[in-house]
Amino acid sequence: MARGGPLDVGGHVEDGQTLAVHFMLWGSLSLRPVGSERPAESLVVLKLDADEELWLTDTLGYARMAVARTTELSTRLKLEELGPEVLDADFTVDHLAGRLSRRRSPLKTVLLNQRVIAGLGNRDADESLWKAGLDPRRLATSLTREELTRLHRAMREVLEEGLSLRGTQRDLFGVKGQARHRRNVFERTGAPCPSCATPIRHERVGGRNTHWCARCQPESGTPSGPTQRLLL
Ligand SMILES: [Zn+2]
């Protein structure tokens, strides 16, 4: 995307074409009346009918937007390379076991690899591993069936809750999602674990900031995650 000023896009998205957006880390879309003051970080401005504009903004400048024939979208965007979606009804514990069984890497790294499983961001991965009571540094191949079942349930719960809270970014109309306020470990370094009050640890795992509770998520594995214990 061009830097140094927003890119205005004319023309039309024709029938049979799809507009695709990748937010990368910090991108967001805003819908505003024509003439509204644009933020400095606007990357693309699409003029819509009904005197409205759609802005793609990203403080880091990594977000991407593309128009492609709908029939070619999967190939153009390499969607076939993505792993199964965590929230797909067809995504079972067996599928998760199969995806992790060939990965001799830390759990955290594997969960963020969209070619293995699609849909988890950094926050989602940390929160899921806390709920499941799993150390993010453990090898993905080391999980027992019971641990896989806990992880499968935890990932779905975290993503469903994120959707119900409208995510962590602002929506089209500028309303801030509330998911960033619902976190047990993510970016809570040194704060007490909600389950056992142990200070939350922070390290980089596979190059990504990672947060966990050393007591609820022991290296050696644990018979149940913090969420389960809270319910006892
Ligand atoms: Zn804890």
C-alpha cells in the first residue's frame, strides 16, 4: 500500500468480484460520511454509494486490500493453504490431534501457524492455553488425549467469547470491541493469575510475546486447567 497519504480508489466492484481485506496486526475498517476528517493513518479510502466512504487504516501500514474475481479468490489469496477454522462445526478433537501430531514445535508456535489451524491470534492462543492448563512451551506432539480435548474446548470458547464481545478493535462505526478487557493472562505480566494468584510470566516463544501462569500451566502437564478448577 502507498504510504505518505491515503490512496483514493475509484471505479466499481463488479458482480462476480470480491473485495478482500487482511488487517494483519492492527488494521481496521471505518464507515464514515463523505467529508469526515480522515485519520492520518488512512491507507485506502473507498468511495461508496450513499455519500459514504470506507477507510482502511493501520498505524503500522501492513494492512492489505485486494479486489479479485470471486472464483479466483481462493487461489489468489492462497486460502487453500490455510488450516481448518477452529469454529467450523466439522473441526473435532480428532482433527486437532491430527494437525498437532506432526509438529515438533512449541504449542504456542503451532497454534499461531495459520497453515496448521486458522483463526487464532496471539491473545487467543495465550488465553486458550491458560484455560486448557497447558504450558505454551510444551511440544505440540506431547499432548495426551485428555489435554487435546481441553485445548479444543478452550480454543472454541475463547474465539466465541471474542466474537460475542465484538473483537479487540473498533468496528465499522467506531465502537470499540470489549474483548481486550477480558483476559486472564495476555499482557498481564506480573499481575496475579485469576485462578491461583501466581504472578503471570512473560517470555518470547517462537518470537511472539507469550504470557502464562506457571502454576496453572506446569511444564510437566496437569490433570485439569484453571477454568475447570474454578468450577470445582
Ligand atoms: Zn494460576
